[in-house]
Amino acid sequence: MGRWIRIAIVILIVGAALSQALTARGQEGGDEMLSLHFRRDFGYSLGGQMQGKYTIRVEGPDDVTRVEFKLDDQIIGEDDEAPFSLAFNTGDYSEGFHRFSAVGYKADGQQVESEVISRQFVSGSGVTIVVIAIVALVIVFRLASYFLARRRRSPRGAFGFLGGAVCPNCGRAFGIHWWSLRLGVGRLDRCPHCKKWHMVGRASAEALAAAEELHDDAIDHQHTGKGESEEEAFRRRLEESRYDQQ
């Protein structure tokens, strides 16, 4: 029994020594590595794709005095003053995948290498297509939200996903248009009834219902003197409601 205990103790000691040695070696290697960082100055980036002007920066040991920047193992520039960096334009190179790396030189001649980072250079036309696709998706989403939201009804009519407003000029209620211009706490919008532009805000359901009630009462009062029957008034309101949508 004592023999197996001694063997186990020896194994634990050897394992601990190896672990410490590997940890120390890993830390030493990590300190002696250069790290690469990309900064987009002007252009496009998505995932591993790049297009436009960029600056690649290097961070590493304090005693590095010069850094060579490489693209596909070919030197494309160097910097002998910290912080080490190099500006480049993807348009100066062929499209496709490329490998970035760097080598640092110390005062005593020792070299410090960096990791290798792969990036894909894409053309400007490809970026344009992506941007157009994103804009188109945003427009489709806004339109879909707009038409779906129009199904939501207030007590008297549909006012859309931005809600309704009461026109300061004619006093009638209308749905705030999705294309209205947001300025501060309100929106610059055009009343579909009096055709005038005003700064408006979202009105409560009670205010919208009251505005429509006043408008209907005024119309009814005008038509009462003309001998309009209840059936005719109902048909007229139904016809007028077709034009109250955005």
C-alpha cells in the first residue's frame, strides 16, 4: 500500500512541475508576440470582408524598435516609431483573401512575430450591392410595418403605426405619415384635409375621437338643413371615410 502512495505522490509532483513549466513558457511566448489591430478610416467592413482605407496597428513588447508589415508574406511597409502602424487601401491589391502579419525587431536584433490574420478584399461594386440590399430591406420592413399597423383602429378610424394628430389649422384628425420629418419632440407633417404643413405630435385616442366627432357634427349640421335623411347621412360618412386613410 505504501508503494502505491509513493508512486502517486511522485506523479503529482512531476505533473505539477510540468504544468508550471508549460504555463511559464506560454506566458513568455505570449509576451513576445505582436498583436494586430485594424482601424477603418473610410470604407466598408462586414465580418471578414474589407473595402476602402484602413490602418493596421501593432502592439507588442516595449523594446521593439521597428516593425515590418506583411501581406501574403510580402513586405508592404514598415514603421520605426511607436505606436507602430501602416495605412493601406484595399483597392491597391487584388480582390480575394489575403493574410496579414508583422515582424518586430528589437535593439539587440531579436525578432518578434505576430499572428496571421486573414481578410477578404471586396470590390466597390460588391459593397454597393450590399448597401442597396440593406436599404431595400429597411424600406420593405418600414412599408410592411406601416400597412400592418394601419389595421389597428382607434375608436373612429385608422391612424397607422405612428398614431394620429389633430391639425392645428382645420382641427381634423389624421394619421401621422411615415415620411414625416421628426424635429425635436414633434413631426413636420402635411394635413391631408387642408393640405397645410404643421408641427404635430401624437394625440390621444380621446382627442382624436373628439376631433372627428366635432367634424362629423359640423358636417351633419350643414346637411340637416338640406333635408338629408339618416340613410343618406350614413352613406355619406361611409364614402368620406375612404379618404381618411394615410
